Amino acid sequence: MTTWDPEQYRQFAAERFRPGYELMARITGSPQSFIDLGCGTGELTVELCRRYPAASSVGLDSSLEMLQKGQKLSSHVNWIQGDLESWRADREYDLIFTNAALQWVPNHDALIPRLMSFVSSGGSFAMQVPANFEAKSHRLLYESAAELGISLKDRRASVLPADRYLDHLSARFEDVDVWYTEYVHILRGQDAVLEWVRGTALRPILTELAEAQLSQFLEMYRNKLRIAYPEQSNGTTRFPFRRLFAVGRGRKA
Ligand SMILES: C[S@@+](CC[C@H](N)C(=O)[O-])C[C@H]1O[C@@H](n2cnc3c(N)ncnc32)[C@H](O)[C@@H]1O
């Protein structure tokens, strides 16, 4: 069994949750209440509690399994189950935080104004979503399906271009930042990009396709990925991944 000393663990967590930390770094003030939407297993929710110890805190996710892990991390947080497609808050929050979750929810032109309407006067809204939909890993996924005559629901559309988030946030907040960061991940192992995508863009497709069709599709996609993302001589694979961040501070009354 590997045992971690606290400093080693801090570094590991910082790497895994790097975009979440990048987002938190741009939040100002001391919120007295916050909600983490799509909180997953709750590590970032607990980090927000550490930064704002006086704040009341809520972690919301659609998955009970995720929330149960959060419950083990902290009993201070109010962990609640909810679906962001229809969720409406029953109160206002000084900070609405959401990291790597909204990409699963459609129609951001309606979603973002709805979520922002639950921020209190003077409060903040902070979001991060993957914006890698033009990357080769995505294009080749749809290209492989098309070549095999498989029709896939195109899930790339839910994340909007940066200027649309800027428009939405500027309508509600005094001070707005919208930016992209591209992380170049150094992946290890065979077919590392395919393995990465299995946990993200491929997830719904793995359950959508029948077994025979799926193995044909995976073979074609794997071969295309090997050419697009060649393994380096040291066995690693470089995988650039772009993320979009938007922060609004000082909600207009
Ligand atoms: C990639 S995880 C991110 C978890 C966490 N925010 C983090 O950064 O570590 C995405 C989370 O969004 C949740 N999620 C996806 N669709 C959702 C929805 N419609 N409503 C609420 N949560 C949702 C998933 O259950 C998952 O826990």
C-alpha cells in the first residue's frame, strides 16, 4: 500500500484539481455562503470550506455515489442531490462555484442566466468547463463514427464561445474575467489519449453503442488517435487540453 505524507498528497491533489484551483484563485472577497454545483466527490468543495471557514456550504450533484464520497470528506458541508438541467435554488448564495460540470448540461444561453440569478447582490459566479471540442481527439471521434455510418448525438454544442459567457456575465456583474487555459497533459501508458477520453467524451458513447459496433468503432478511433498523438521516445504522450474559465464579481443589484 502506498502511504502519502501530507505534503506529497497536497501536491498530488493540486495537480489533479489544477483547473479548480486556477478558478478559485480569481475569486475575491469572503463569501458567507457558497454552493459548488456538480461537486463530484467534493474535494474542491472542501477546499472552498478551508478558504472560507465562516461560510455556510452546499455541494450539489446529480450522483448519489459522488455525494456519498463527499459526505465521508466532510460533515460540515450540506450535500444535496439535484439535476442542474432544472435546478432552482431556494435561497441566494454569495458564491456559485462550478468546476468541470456544466459541459454535461445543455443550453447554456438559458442555464447561465438562471444560475447567476441565485447569486446575492455583490456576490460572485465562477465556472470552468472543458473547451476542447475542436481538438483532434473530438474531431476523430465523430469522424470515426461517420466513417462507420454510426450516428452519434453531437454533444460538442453545449459549451459556448468565450464571448457569449462574457455577454451573459457582463449583464449581471460589475467585474468579469473570461479566459482559456490550455494544459498540456503528459500521459503515460499505451493508448493514453483513448484511456483519457473514456472518462470524458467517450463515456456516453460507451453505453450507447451495441457491443459489435462499439469494438469496430474503438478500433478505428484508437488507430486514428495513435497517429494524431504519437507516443514520445520516453513512452509519454502529450495531450493538449483547453479549458474555459468565467468569473463574475460584484453582482449588480
Ligand atoms: C468531472 S466531474 C467534476 C467534479 C468536481 N466539480 C471537480 O471538479 O472535481 C462532473 C460532475 O458533474 C456531475 N453532473 C453531471 N451532470 C449533472 C447534472 N445535470 N446535474 C448535477 N450534476 C451533474 C457529475 O455527476 C459529476 O460529479
